[in-house]
Amino acid sequence: CHQYLLRDDKNAKIYYEKGLNFDLNPASEFVQIMVINYCYTLFHLNEKEKAVEFATQLEPYFQNYGDFQFLLGYLHTSLEHIMKAILYFIKATQCTHFHTDGVTTYRPYHYLGTIYEAMGNSELAESFFQKRDACPNVDPAHLLI
């Protein structure tokens, strides 16, 4: 969606919702990317709860899709659902299907480390930061969304 790329979130949301009303195949790469981008659009519009509700309905179709599991971890972190965020970030590291570099490796490890650091568990935080740093092609510019 061109509006998503231009960060015209209000219009992007309209177009994504029109596109998502069709009978779609969740196995289609186009549909997978559209679902992810729609949820990030809702996030940018501060409709985080709606993004989580929408994504949760589709979860059975995206169990092995790293972008989706990472997204749910990110959304739950923003809503301070910390235990759910941890679960989804760990699930993301176990996925074999993904489109975005780092969503199954250094990005979830970074967030897990940050969460445990904030919880005061520096030992566990450090173990996740070490896993992050051990990943090939870690791009510090892409650690945060």
C-alpha cells in the first residue's frame, strides 16, 4: 500500500481494510505482508488494542511466521502485557518463515533482553543480549521499530 510507505496511516488503514474484506489466502505472501502492515498502521494510529484483537483472530494461520510472532510481541510490549510479549518474542525465535531480516533472531533477543533488564533480571537480560550480539548481520539501526 503506497500510503503505508508514505506514512499516510489514515488512508493506508482505509485501503488495508478494503483489501482485507476480500476472501484471502493466508498462505499468500501478499496477504501476510498486508496483515503485518495493517497492524503496524493501527499501531501508528494508536489503535494498539484493535491491532492485537485483529492479529489474535488470525494467529492460527501464522504460527510459523516470524514477522507475525514478532509483531504480537511488539504490540503486547507497547500495551505492557509483558508476559504475553515474552511468549511471542520467544515464539518468533522459533519460526522458520519470515520476510523481514532480524524478526526471528536479533530483534526478539534485543526486546527480551530489554524486558528482563527492566524487570531487574540482569543475568537473563545479558544472556539475551549475548544471543542478539552473536547473530550475523545485526543492524543496530533496526533493533527498534
